[in-house]
Amino acid sequence: QVQLVESGGGLVQAGGSLRLSCATSGSIFSINYMGWYRQAPGKQRDLVATITSGGSTNYANSVKGRFTISRDNAKNTGYLQMNSLKPEDTAVYYCNAGIIGPGYEYDAWGQGTQVTVSS
């Protein structure tokens, strides 16, 4: 069974930085797309950033220039570097990945990691 596990969340002051990681486990041949989403209390889950297997990236306008998504294909791990954090970045951050395994493709989600930015 494929699992995604996020880490690196926490409490930080406005202007600070955090680096989220998304580790994978299970029977994985490769990972197609990877992405980060976030959900604030009472709001829908929104796209933060995505990265393809070839390294092409896409960002929400609200995080462009502040966040950087990356991946280590050898480790099947994804990252989200978050700089210049703002209180409005406070949310639960979820990792998403398109997993390719032996005889299947699977859209996997992690359990989420809390990011809280204080003003």
C-alpha cells in the first residue's frame, strides 16, 4: 500500500520560513506528478504548487515568488520551501502524488501537516 507522509510543519512568525517534505513508501515504480495543497479552517482545499516528472512547476498566484516546489526522483520525495510566510498562509498542507506501481496508477494523498504563521 502506497503512503505519503508530510513533515516539517509547525509554528513560525510572519516573515519566517519552513520546509515541508513529502516522503513516500510502498511499491512504487515512479511518481508522475507531485503537488501541495492547503486547507484553512472553513475553507476549501486549494492548490499551492505542482511539479511534473520533468520538473515543470506551477504555483498559485498567492505564493509565487515565496514558495518553491521541488522533488528528488531518486528518493521519491517532494518538498515545499516556504519563505516570507504570512498569517494567511496558515492552513493544513497536504501532499498529493500520482503513483505508478506494478500494474496500477494511484492518486495518493498524505494526512496533512499544520502550518501556523503568527503575526
